[in-house]
Amino acid sequence: MTDSDKTVSPTTLIPAGLSIVAATYGLARYSYGLYLPDIRADLELSIEVMGIIGSLSYAGYLAATIFGSTISGITGPRLPIVLGGLCAASGMALISISSGPWLLGLGVLLAGTSPGLAYPPLSDAITRLIRPSRQDRTYAIINSGTSIGVIISGPAALLAGEEWRWAWAGFALFAILATIWNASLMPKRRAGEPSGADIPQLCWAWLVNHKSKRLFMAASLFGISSAVYWTFAVDLLVTSGAMGSGLSRAFWILIGICGLAGGCAGDLVRLFGLRRVFSSLLIACTISILGIAFWPDNLSVALASAMLFGATFILITGLFGIWSVNTFNDRPSAGFGATFFLISAGQLIAPTLAGIIAGAWSLHYAFILAAALCLLTVFLKPNQEIYRMIEPEG
């Protein structure tokens, strides 16, 4: 493939995009919650320490998002996507050999940087390589790659059993393969274009305006509420007696399978509008969090919660992507990166806060707070209806 921005078929871009999102988001970032009980027991760490280490993943993402979004507009999407894949592979390799909190924390931090580097530039790749009429669906399907990673991590945990290190070593190998694939496909800087030419310069006034304030506030609140679930749902269900380690793997796989519904985000927005879909999904997500907050010892409620959270989380992140690119369509990866930066800013504080609440009272209260913040996000939906990632001119 050349760097002349030729239109390509979604069937060419989607599989590669899915693989890198699965490696960086589904495995490098979100699998920590699934393996938390095993790692905690093996390394003999407290829940407060595990919460702090969980926050490191989001700290790495915050720093990487700024870098990835900025250089994508200068070098093209290929470089940050490849760097993201390499961070995922090296971070997960470190996790697989960790013997204490320091090496584990470093691995989680490095793995957490990977989606911040690789994910925002995918919006640039989509807008450069895919015809406008197919961009919404292409983005939504690639975004569901998180679910594929989650689905992979569940059977891997079942196969590995107590040998959780082997699972993380396998994840690192998967990330290397995904990185090689994307390196051969993603575009670099346009031929003959000066670095950074014809793109808006990033500044506070460009990012924060009357169109983006609600978007950014909603992203922050959703980040807090979702991170509590990703980090501590399995631990809450295992310690409450609702499921053993085997069923907890099935719970995680169910989240991933239902998350594949996220590929419908673009179609739902086109049919019903972002405001209505956004509100409905956030209410459903709130119900999923409240379910295990009040009935953590009920297996049926736990499985229903997994299904609902898996589907709504991926769909909602897809909606944030469509909303952000619509708001910042002159530089998609920058606005996209800023939005997901704020989602992760909320996710950064959530595990540590939830760990503190759990240590002082119980995890139930952390989940109730998360549900309340998720419901509050409903009131920050867009002022005007949105039906396309990039509205046609005229």
C-alpha cells in the first residue's frame, strides 16, 4: 500500500484495526480486572495496592493519548499505532514475569499506554482511507475490537488456570503479530506534504468551546463509572460467593461476546440519532452496575449484568468516538484523543478511589457511586441531534 490516501475497502482495514484494538484495549488494558484475584493471591497484595496499580494503566493512557493524537497529524497514523502495539507487547511481557508490586506496576503502566498511542490515530486512518459513506460503520466495528480482546482473555484464563503468567506471555505475542500487520497497512504522512501542514494547531481555545464542553464532561464521568466495573467486578463477585474462578472466566467472556454489539453503534446513530441512543444506553449501563452492587451473590443477576455492561460499554465508547469526530472533524484524532483522554482521566482515579472505599467500607458502595455517576452522564447528552460522524457539507 502507498501513502497517497487511496480509498480502500473496509474489509481490508477492519481486520487489522480489530487486531490492534483487541491487543491494546481488550488485552493490555482491560484484562487486568479478570486476573486481579489470581495476581493478588499469588503476589500477596492488598486490594488497596491492586487498586493503585490498576490506576497506573490509566495514567499511562493519559500521557500516551496526548502524544499519539499529536504525532498522528504530523507523521500519519502508522508510527503511533506501531508504537502502541510495541508498548502493549512489552508491558504484557513484564506482567508475565512480575514477582512483586513494582515490576507488576511497571508492566501495567506500560501496557496502559498502548491504546493511548494506537487508538486515536485509527480515526485518522479511517477518515483518510475509507469513503465517507462507510466511515461510521467501519469505525464502530473496529471499536468493538475491545470485545475481541476480552473474549480472548477469558478462554486464555481458563486454559492457564493458576499459571496466569503464561496467559500474559501469549497476549504479548498476539500484540507483536497485530503490530506487524498494522505496520504494513496503515498510512504514513501524505507524500509531499510538509509535516504538520494544513491542520489546526492544538490549543486550549480550539479544544474547549461551546460544542465540546458537554462532550468532555460526559467523557470524564463515564470514565469513572466504567473503570470501577472493569477493575473490581470479578473481585466483587468472587469474594461475595456468586462464582468461583471458573465461572468468573465465563463472566468475562460473556462481557466480551456481548460487546460485539458495539459494531452497531454507527447504524443506531444513523437510525435514531446520537442523543436518544446515548441516553438509553447510559440508563442500561447504570442498571448493569447496580445489579451487582445490590445482588453480588446472585449468579443470574451477575450474568445479566455482564451481558448488559458488555454491550452498553462498547456501544457508548463508539458513540463518544462519533460525537468527538463530529465535533472536531477538521482534526479527528486530536478531538478524538482529547475525548478519550478525559474518559481515562476519570478511569485513572476510579480504581484507587474504589480501593480506598472498599478498604474503609466495602466494594458495594463503590459500585453504587459508579452507578450514580453513570446515570448523571445522561443529562450531558449533545444539545443537538447527531446522525453522522462527519456531516456532509451543504
